[in-house]
Amino acid sequence: MSATRSFVSGGTGYVGRFIVEQLLAAGHQVTVMGRHPPSKGFFSGPVSFLPLSLEPAGASPELFQGADFFVHGAFDHLPGKYRGGEGTDPQAFRRRNLDGSIALFQAAKAAGVRRVAFLSSRAVYGTQPAGILLGEEDEARPDTLYGQVKLEAERALAGLGAPSFHGVSLRITGVYGPAGKGRRHKWADLFENYMAGQAIDSRIATEVHGQDVGRAVRLVLEMRDPPPFVLNVSDILVDRHDLLAMVQKETGSVHPLPPRADKQAVNAMRTERLRSLGWQPGGLARLEETVAGFSAALTRQ
């Protein structure tokens, strides 16, 4: 029996790498799609590479020949920015990230791909009343172009559904975890600034480890029955005060911690729907383990 073939756009990105690693661990033959091939040793196992443009004209069924699954994580934006990532060219931003995504979904369906996992975002919910928990059934009210594009792509993917083709959109919150070879993790600057004694602003946000995102993607791809069209992916609420307290404990730093942020103002996402399918994130234990690893690297610098 031949191995499952999974194509992953944006597979060399911060989140995409975790997904590729989970699929490799499950025995999938993985093809990474993107602008540049991965560097040698970037992944733990061999992957194929396929050049990909997000311009709609570049999408064709030939791209997906032989693919069983397609994970769409590629997104064109200004470096380091999602909200506001359109810069001064919102039309090009929409063309590549919305029209281009829809063209890829259509091409995958035409090529016989069975299931698509689309990496959407918590941004589709927009600004909500303080403290409200966000469920998949709640009205999405994006108030950024980034959120609007993600939501419209979600709806387009759902509209392509057929007995032989199913798409699921994963609304992912902030993602943390070790970065790929030669890259920096998302909190690297924050931790270094704290260790240097700089004042740190208060902030609190929901987070999920990249490994848990990868597990969610693998789960929805491999399920026998089609999963729901939309699933929230989130784990824990992380206050910078508590995060840096972990760094302080591991390093012995005496620098003051930032004040606690207002926990009641956060809109966390409900994840019962995904958990009911068998997904279990790492929670506080995984955060502490990850921060301990980051802190050990800080003490070696």
C-alpha cells in the first residue's frame, strides 16, 4: 500500500514546519510548496519541493497530481505582520491571499485531492465584547483586511464541498514553539530584552504550541469521517508576567516582571469541538518545558 501523499503550502514557515514534521512522523510522503526550497537539514526527514506562486493564474490541477491531502498555510504579507500585512497594496494582498487561495482549492479538487486543511485565524472573529468566549458557531465579524480575507477563503472552501472533497478551516490563535534551523522563536526578542533589564509592557494572549497545531492538522486529514468545516485551535492564556516569571526562575534573573494584564478583557476561543475529535493540547506543562529550553539557551549566550 502506497504512503499517503500530503502537499503543504508554506511548509517552511514558522507554523508550517510543525505541520510537516507531524505528517512526516505519521509516515506521509510530504511535498512542500513555496517560493524557496527548504535548506538542507531543515526537516527531520526527506521532503519533496514544488515551487508555488499565490497568484491565481499559477494554480492548476497539475500542481496536485498524486496528492491525497493539501494543507494550505502559505500567506503573502509584509514581514512580521499579518494584521496590516497588506502595507500599501491591499488589492494585491487580496488577490494573492484570497483569489489565489480559492484558485488553489479549486485546482486541488479538480486533481482529486480528498481533503484540504486551511490555516485560518482567530482574526475572523474581529473585536468582541471583553471576556466573551468565542465558539465556531458565533458570528464572525472581522475588522481587519487580514481577518476578512481569511473568512472569505473559509467560506469559499466550504462551498466547494462534495462527497469526494472536504475542506476544514482551522482558526488558529498565537503559535509558540522552537523555530526551525537558523531561525528565532517568537519570544526571542522579548526574552532577550527582559534579560537585558529593559522595561517590558504588559500583555496577555491565547497561545498554542506548534506541535499541537500539527497534531490538529494531522487529525482532521486522517479522520475517516469528514470533520466539521470550522474548528478553533487554541490552548492556554499566557500573561507576559507569568511567562517571564518562568524565565526568571530558570535563569536566576533579578529584573522586575511587568505588571499583570487584564485577564477579563481577553476573548479566548472555545475548543470543545476539536477536543471532542480526540485532540489534546499540551497545556501549561508544554509551555513550561518549552520556556525552560529557551531559557537554557539564554544562559549559554
